[in-house]
Amino acid sequence: MSEEKKPETKPEEKGLEKKESEEKKAEDKKAAEKEIPPEVLEAYKRYREAEIMWAQGRSLDALANYQHALEVFQKHGFFREAANAVEKIGDIYFARGNFDKALKPYKMALDICEEFGDEIGAAVMAEKIVFVYQKLEQPEKAIPYLYRSLEIAEKFGDAHRAARSLVGIGDVRKYQGRYDVALDAYELAAKIYRGLGSREQAEMVEKAIASLREKLHSGEGSPQGGGEGDS
């Protein structure tokens, strides 16, 4: 028994199907917009305008728009959008050299990411907080954020981020005079960089390792343990 041939779709019918599909998308978009409060739609607009202003170098105008958008997004429970807006606020403060002011929005963005399970976003924010503490010359305060970044990197198999976090941990422990802990972190970072084929980064870390070994052999280092929970 021969198979029945399905009737071929005529060109005009294909065109009609495409038109109906486009109309449905437009209707779905309108329906979605009806569910979004007008104030939030305006906040989206202000956010997009802020991005343009920021690109044009109008940082203060952009800051005002991001702050307005943040308030509205928080008010209506649009937390993902709120996290994006508050991160941009931190970026502007950081770019303007207001490092103290950058901390609060970055930490707020981190809290939102953690609360809603956005671990990749949390890792990005943790790294930004680390950069701020470096600028403030308060490296020891970066430790919990470095370990959080490392934890997320290990979970998602992000070797580059893991190596960066380990180098950061090594730098802080070295600053604290805890050379043995710094050495462990550096050695693991170097191993990861070598595995990735990142020769330049590996060589830089290996130089730090050689310097630390000299300090340890000369008795300068304080041979004490220490891990994630230590300050």
C-alpha cells in the first residue's frame, strides 16, 4: 500500500501562515506589555536612555536615570532588572573613582543575585567587589568574595575564574604575611593556567611562587594554616 502524499502548501498559504505567526507575536507582546505597569515601562525606557548617556560620557545623567529605574524596579518587584540597574550605578561610581560609593550598589546586586539563584551574576559581582577593595587598599576585606567567586567557578567548571580567584587569595594572604597559604593558592593557580595553555599568566604566578619560597626558606613567612573561614 502506497503512502498518502501530504498536500503541498501553496506559496500564498505559507505567506498567510507567516503573517498569522507575526500577528500572534505582536499580540503576545501587547498582552505582555498590558501586564507591565506603565511606571515600569517608563523605567525600562529610562534604563535604555541611561545606557546611551553612559556611552556618550554623560555619567551623571546616566546615574540619575539608573537610580530612577532602580527605585521603580524595586517597587514593583522586578528584581532581575533591579540587579542590572544597581550594578550600573556601581560601575559609574567606580569609573568616577568613588570607590566607597561603588561598594554599596555592588553588594546590593550581589545580594539580589544570591537570593534569586543567579550564581554566575553573583560571581561577577563578587569580582567587582574585590576590585573595589583593591582600590581602597583594604585587600583583607576581599577574602570572602574571593572564596565565593572560587566556589562558583569550581561548581560551573570555569577554570579561568578559578585561577583568578586563587591568585587573588594568594595576593591577600601574601599581604597578610601568611606565605604558606599564599603559596598553596599560587601553586594551584599556576597549575590551572598551565593546563589552560595560558603561559604568560602561569609564568607570572610562578615568579610569585619563587619569591614566596625564598621568604619561607629565610624564615620570614609565618607557617600557619588558614582557609575560607579565616580573616
